[in-house]
Amino acid sequence: QVQLVESGGGLVQAGGSLRLSCVAPGSIFTNNRMAWYRQAPGKQRELVASITPDGYTNYADSVKGRFAISRDNAKNTMYLQMNSLKSDDTALYYCYSRRYMSDYWGQGTQVTVSS
């Protein structure tokens, strides 16, 4: 069973920072686009940011300039640096990848921003 494992979530005050990590098996991580999604209570899951194997990135408008996605291909690890956090960023954050028409999700890590 393929596992993507997120970590780094927690409770932070508005304006603070957190860094999320996602470790994936090499078979999933290598040569595949990776992404962070989030889902807030009562809302649909949404794309936060994505990164290609070569490091090209894409961000949701709501996080541009505040969040930075990166990856360490030697460690099969993806990161999400989140700065200037807002209460609207409160959500369960998921690591995601897709390979051979199969979707792979982590279990999620909770981020709670207090105002």
C-alpha cells in the first residue's frame, strides 16, 4: 500500500509560519508532479500548490506570495513553507501525487490559525 506521510501541522497565531513536509515512496515521488491540497470544514478540497520534478511551481491565488512549495528529490520529500498565515488557511492539508492514472493521497495534517 502506497503511503504519503505528511507532518508539520499545528496551531499557530495569525501572521505566523509553519512548514509542512511530505515523504513519499520513490516510485511515487521520482519524476512525478507533487502537490499540496487543503480542505476546510464544509468546503471542497482545493489545490494549494504544485511542483514538477524540475521544480516548476504553481500556486492558488489565495496563497501566492505567502506560501512556497519545494522538493528534495534526494530525500523523496516535498515541503510547503507557509508564512503570514491567516485564519482562512485553517484546513486539513494533504499531500498528493498521481502515477499511471492512480491518485495517491496522504492522511492529512491539520493546520489551525487562530486570529
